[in-house]
Amino acid sequence: MSRGGRKIERDAPERRCIATGETGPKAGLVRFVVGPDDSVVPDLAEKLPGRGIWVSADRAALEKAARKGLFSRAARRAVTAAPDLADRVEALLAARVVELLSLARKAGLALSGLEKVREALVSGEACCLLQASDGSAREKARLRPPAGENTYFAELSAAEMGLAFGRDRVIHAALISGGLAERVRYESARLAGLRRDQGQQDAGQDVPGTAPVER
């Protein structure tokens, strides 16, 4: 499994993290390029021109790369990496997950609310359970995610999830299988690599499973 939590696919393109030295599939890493002003620019969509520099979606790895000048070494010239690069990447990833979740909701591939989410989980329609990081641990434990890899994420706050669903706060959401759902899961896995390392999970943040889904 990659650092971001995404299941490794054997035929996936591989890249080397400049901070850890580990080589693996692109999933779980973040691509950077050097901008016209010689500053390091995150390329989350992996579409910007220029030679890609890859770092694990991991707060410690990003901070190490920025602090020890590893971007300059990889670029083979002096470049500037912001001291708060990890925070910037985290913010960009969070915004990306919210945007994709909103698109999934509009496409009918994401739903919210305890009862709707429970029904989707019980019927087997849901492929992934998302819950707010600041939601009640007791309430979140009432739902169990589907079996398999990357079927549970709790990286977004209730307010962030609310943005995706046009509400003030959302605690429970579910994804229905589809292209957009897979993109939400992909980016959520990368975001998890930064937020879990920062200790932003609450005491009940572990994957639910102690209590069965209420039927």
C-alpha cells in the first residue's frame, strides 16, 4: 500500500520520492514542478509542464524536502521551497477533495445524512464511507464502511464536508461507484497522508467496525 493509503497496482507508473528515496506507484505521491520564478509549485493534477519532482504525500517527507534543499538537488539548480509547503499542499488537497465531492454529489454519486448513508451501506450501493473528523466518535461508530481498500476516510471537517453538499455541516457521506467517486478516494488518500501525520484525527478516528450497521 502507498503512503497515502491507496492500494498499489503493479502496472501503475512508478516514481521516486526525493525525501524517502522510496520508489513506488504515483498514487500516494505529490508532483511538483519549478515555476518561472524558480519556486517549487505543487502540481496536484499532474499536468503542468516541466520535469516532475515527486514527494510522498506525507507531512514529514514534505517538510524534510523543503528544509534540506532536496528540491534544489532534484532540479539540479537553486530553487525556492516555501517553509510552509506542507501546509500549502494540505490546503490545496483539502480544497480539491471538497470540489470533487461536490461534483460527485451533483452527479448523483455522493449522498449525505445518517439515514441515507446507512441505507446505501446496507444495500451495498456505497463503495466508500466518509465521516467528519470532528464528528461524534460515538455517532460515527454506528456506521461501518464497506470491505476493501480505501473505503473509509475521515480527513475533512464537518464544515468542509458541508461545503461539498451546500450545508453548514455534514457528518456522514457515502460515495457510489463511478469515476468521480474514484477521484474523491484517490485525493482523500493523499490528504490523509498529511492530516494523519499532523495529528488532526480525533480519538475516535480509527476505521469504524466495532458496531454493526443498524438495519
